Amino acid sequence: MVALHSEQVRAVVSTENPGSPIAALRRDLTATMEGTRRELTEGLATVRALVQAQQAGHAAAQKNSNTVGKDWEDAVAEAVAGWSQASGDVVEHVGTRPAPGSSTRKTGDVLIRVMTGTHPVVIVEAKRRQKALTMRQYRDELAEARRIRRAHAALAVVPTPEGVPGPGRWARVDANSWVVAADDYGLLNLVLAVVRELALLSAAADDGESAVNAGQAKTAVGHALDLLSRFDDVTKHVSTAEGALAKVRSTADGLRASLLTQMQEATRALRPGTTEA
């Protein structure tokens, strides 16, 4: 009797007996663990895929931003090089090269070496940002660019007037630092010419050059600044006039179309066989 009872107990607790509750529990636990493992594996794979997608998206956005910035820098360098053909100055595209005395600082994109007087340097920054910098931010950045590139004057070139601090197409942020919009090529050239003269004047003052007439040069540059302001005002008026002219042309085109329609209606009404309704 005892042996029979012992055999029954062993059958109940044995994991080898398919009908044993313990074996069934083992099967249930094993199945649950396998299911949990699969879910964890799938969840980790999903998280890994999301992380990779996010990293790829960030890298693509960064690459696109860098590409846009590089394209704008190249465009500004080309525009400055075109202007320098008339002035005879030497232009270097230095945006990817560290500044003198540094292995990392790359402030400044285009360097203009004025081939007159003591050969002063003008450094040009190509700026293309969604949010325009403030007057103070430009002042600090351009002062730093002048210091890093050992330049006498600095100019930031932005695509449109929205990037200029203030209401105009150009702004003077300190004595030797400027910002100008490049959408008007004529204005860009004028500002470059003024900044060039300021660099010459600054270099002459720094070197104590006695053979030049600094007073006369300051007077001429002052007149140039006044004319530049007037030129900017005229440009605004021209832009307004062009907008008004476009509206007049659009209205005239509309009136012409309406007139043709009425003439066609009159022609149809005068055809033989046409009766009044």
C-alpha cells in the first residue's frame, strides 16, 4: 500500500510524466518565458530601429544644414572675388583653414588683402541663419573675426534684408564692422568699397603713416557713408515703386481681359439670327 502511494506521489511530482501537474506547470512557465523573451527581443529591436532612425534623421539634417551653409559661403566668396577684379585686391577663401596661430579656430570665411598702402586685411563672414543675429551679436562676432584673422575691418554678408539688424539693407555695427544683404549686388559692391577704404584708413592710423592725409580720407569716407544711406533709401523707393507698378500691370491685365470678354459678347449679340431674351 505504501509502495503504491509512493508511486502515485512520484507520478504527480515527476516532470517526466506528461500528465503530471508539475510537468504542466513547467510547460506553462517555459512557454511564458519564451513569449516574454520574444516580446523583449521584438521591443528591443523596435527601440533600436527608432534610435537608428533618429540618428540618421539628425545626421541628414546636420548634413543638409552644413551643405546649405557651404553653398552660401561659396556664393559669397564668388561675389567678393568678382568685386576684387576691379579693385585689384587679393581674395582668399579661408573658411576651412584655421586662423594664424591656431589649429582649430576657423572664424572668417573670405579674406581680402588690400593691395594698396600697408596692405590691410578685410575679413568677410558669410551668414545664413533662420533667426537673424542682433546688433550686439554681430558686433561681438565680427570683432572676434577681426582679432582672429588679424583684420582691420569685417563684413557679414547675409542673403536678404531680414538678416540685417535694423530696418535697412546694411548696418554698421561698430567703427570697422558691417552687415549687408546680398540680394542687391550693386549695394554689396558699394559696401565692400566703403569697408575697404575704412580698412585702409584704420591701417594708416595704426601704422602712424604720415605720408597720407587721414583727415581728408575721413571726410571722403563720411561723404561715402551719407551717399550709401541715400542709395539705400532710393533702393527702398524703387522696390516700392516696382511693387506698385506690378499691381498696376495686374489691374491693367484684368481690365484688358474683361474688355475682350465684353467685346466678344457684343460680337455674338450682333450676329444675324440672335434675338433678345
